[in-house]
Amino acid sequence: MTPSLPTDQLINAADEVRIRQNLALVALGKRPADRIVRVGRLLDVYGRNWHADQEIVIAGRRIAWVGPAGAYSGEVGERVDAGNLSAVPGFGEVHKHIESSHLTPEYEAALVLPHGNTWTCEASHEFSNVDGPHNLEFWLTARLAGSPMKIFPLPGSAVPPTAYEWGGGHFGYAEQQSFLQQQLMVAGLDEVMDWPAVWNPENPSYERLWGMIRATFEQRGVVEGHAAGMRAIDDINAFAAAGMASDHEAWTTQEVQDKLRRGLFIELRPHSLAEIVTGLRAAGQTDWSNFALCTDDRSCSDTLKIGATDHNVRLAIQAGLAPEIAIQMVTINPARHMRLTPWVGAIAPGRFADIVLLDDVQTLAIDQVWADGEQVSAGTKFLRPVPSIAWPEWATQTISIEREMTADDFAIPAVPGRDTMHAAVLRPFHWDDDFITMDLSVRDGAVQRDSDRNVTKFAIVDRFSGAGKTSKMFWLGTGPSTADVALACSMGHDKHNIWVVGSSDNAMAQAVNALRETQGGWALVRDGVVLATVRYEVGGLMTQRPPAELDAEMQELYRQGETIDWMYEPTFSPRWWPGFPERLAFATLTCAPWRWVLVAPSPLAPDGLVNVATGQTHPVVW
């Protein structure tokens, strides 16, 4: 059950009425305001106009009145002069996985608030897949403990990601209905990724997904989409017709134009933002009201280097957009799309008093950030204490493997008497219709790796049942070529079982056992020694520590990784490969456009190798 919700921290209909009754009286000067912030300029994001010498009147966590300096008639407890600064609304993330920062929500908030990010629509299928029953409680806890960050949870449609995966959570109609009815901050349904299960009535996830979509429609929530690799016009039409409201996966100008024309709200991510904005401007695009900028996934190490939502805005400005348009794309545009305009997206009465004060608009130089009506940062420094949260065992004891893993768990037996075996082989981001087939040698009754041909071994270990059920297969072009090395991680999108890649079965077992001890994170093993670990003790996805501490562990992991030779397949994008195979955390995705994937052993995929588009299974060797 959701804990008792105090007035004005979360959003509840009864409290909301009382808050707004008070705000109306403050606006009329009949009740005193807590403070006034006077600014040199204020951006009206509705009309994209600047207004000089303005005052923002604040009552509690909300804005009660906005207008020319000196015009407010009521009593004020405190006056703040920021007359040399330009005010814009707090920045919002229309689509973000806070778990990908690998910080718990209270620490992630302290990291991104100085960068202007005051509210986030949390795409929550990561933690949902670890502990679905506590999903909403997890995302509300930091706010209840005093964090100024507004988190609007979107329960995960991908719980589980496909019918071939299991453990941690299972969401359908009843669960989604309950989430939406419990709390007004639940904005809709997290990105619907299993497109074959949406259009195909014979898919085993069809009823579950449509149940979640139905519950979202009933409560007038937003059904977020995920249309990776979807470029055929028929598919785009069907996707929009099915009720998907958005896409954040577009990579090209033409793809964006085709999706925009069919009514999809376009959420631009940094890696394709500049190319798309440049291409659309060249094509004559002038209306940017159906666009937002989004981070999606960004580690705390990267945020420390490049920034948060402010980085996305700067990229858009550098690509040629006016700063005012780029700011609309992280304020009013995402708020409208997510139906959150009563609370966020503008410096306007009734909204949370979230304000970004800039000393230079063109470069988006942030002087200070206000959230909930109080200053929370100066420059890059967060000024508030991080709430102290005692996360319970349901959040901190999520790696359930009740035995020591051994080398035998990762061996792939051969048919007796065979010198070679046919093997199904995958490589990261293998989107082809068929898996790769190779002949591999047999020694001591087991099928062997082949480092001369860039073939290593990849495995997924179930971390939910306690039994440590393991699927394994051969992998091309990534992983260690150095002998007796393994790398394991408990973040494996989107089911978040443990994945491990290694040049020996002993090293793979040792790396997984190291994660049993730390309750999640990373483990790098060489020659029987654990060279480095990174601790994600909350959900196996996040740590409850300051960003600098986590980053220091990650940098040590990278340093140790540099002592190892890693495979490289030249057909891969050099942005992802070669080198330390961190992006294998995304190679376990089972959403479009993937076909053949490896999942933990399940009733519908006993060996773990399954085509998620068709449901076909196949042995890993034969």
C-alpha cells in the first residue's frame, strides 16, 4: 500500500483542492505569500515571449501570482532579488530511466537539480522488473522524505518484457488500474516495447499488454511508445492506431517526419538530436510543439561530465534552434504531452515553484535553480541535504541465488562422441532474422570457445528464483580475449537478470558469485582474482551513495578493464565497440527490433534462445 501522503508533496485530489483554494486567496492578496522572487526577465513558454522586470509570488511549494514588479498587493514574508537573471521554468524529462544513473532517486535528484532538471517522467520498467509490487512506493519514497524532485512514475508495460521472461514483477490490467487510481502523479503507461505482442492476438503477451493499455485509457493516462527500427509506413500507421502516443527511438529525419505526420509525439535523444534537428530545419520544419528532448539513459559518470537536461537543450541550440524553442521542448511541450500542465511546465499560478535562473540564455548558463519554492542550487552546487532513507530489504536484497555458482553451470555439453558441434551464435545488437551458425570444437565433453574467430561465451543467470538457473551460448565479437577473464553485471535491460561474458567458465562463476555478495553491480575477474567491483546494492541497479563515490568505483573498473584485451568485430559501430563491453547491458534487450535473443531459462524458452518476434526456440548447440 502507498504510505500516507502529506499535503503538497505529492498530488492528491482532496489536498489539491485545499492547496488551490489557498493559492487563489494569496493571489488576491487576502492571505500572505511566503516569498517573492524578482527577476530581470521571465520567459512565457506559452507565447515564447520575454517579459522584463517580473515578480513570482510563492505560497508553499506553488506559484500563486506572476506579474510586473511592484504590482502584487498582498503581504510577503520574504523578498528575493534576482533582477540580473532570466527566469525559465524548471526542466522536465518526458522519458527517463532514473535507474540508469545508478543512483537512488534522492541522490539522482541532488545530481540533476543544479542542471535545471526539477521533474521527471520515470519510465519505471527497470525497478518494476526487479520488484513490481513495490514499484510505486519506491518512486514516491524520496519525495515523501523531502526531495525537491518531482517524479511522475509510469508503470512499466514491459513487466515482464516478453512472455519468455519472468520474475520480479508481473503487471496487467489490475496492477495498472491500481497504480493510476492511487496517485495522480502516475502519468500513464511506460513505453510499450513489445510490438509483436500488441498487433498479434496469438502472442502470449497480447492480453496482458492490452489490459494495461485499457486501464490507462480508462484513467485518461498517456500510453508511451517505443518504435525502434519501425520505418515502414504500414507499421507506423498501425502503431499510432493502436494508441501509442509517442516515440523516442527515431534516428533519421525521414523517420521523424513519417512518425510526426501520423500523430506521434517525438522525443529526441542526444545521440540523434543534432542530425534530426538540422535535417528538419533544412526541410522547413517551423512548428516544434510536438517535440520534446529526453535523456532516456545516462549514467551518473556521464552526467558529471556533460550535464543532465541542460546538456540536451544546449545540443538543440547548437543544432540551430532558438533557445526559447529548445526550452519549450523541456518545459511546456513535455508537460502538455504527459497531461501535467496543472503542475509543471511553466512559471504560472498553481504550478510548483520550479524556476531556473540563467545568467546567459544563449549558452544556458545556470546561476541557480529553485524547486518547491526554495533555492536548491547555486552554480553546480546542490544546497539542500540529501534525504536519509532506510531502504527496506525488498529494495536491498534482490539478488536471490541460494548457492555458489560453479564452472559446470556455464559449460555447454556436447553430444557424446562428437568432435565438433553446430552452435547458434549471436553478437550484440543482432537484429537479423536468423542467428549465426558456426562449427565449434569439442573437448572433454563440452563445446569450446574459439578466440581465434572472436567467439567467447555469454550467459544469463536468473536472480529471482533462488536456483540460479542459467542459459548460455556462444557470442561473437565482444568479451575478453585474455584468458581466464569474466565480466558480470546485474543490470541487463530490461529483465535485469545477471549477465556474464567470459573466456573461462571458472571466471564466469566467480564473477557471478561476487555479485551475490555485493547484492548487485559489476564484477571483473582475472586469474581467480576479483579485480574490481561496483556496488549497486538497491535493486541491483542503483547505489545509495553520492555520485562521486560511484564514479570513483566505475573509473577503477575501467582502469582494470584496460589491462585486458577485449574482442572486436569490425562490423560493429566504433561508438560501441571495441573495448570494455559495457553496452552488453543493452544486448539483453528483447524489444523491437530484436529477433533472436538469450533470456534466462523459462517455460516457453527452456534453453533461453528464443525469437521474440515469432516465439520460435532453438537449441544453442546441435
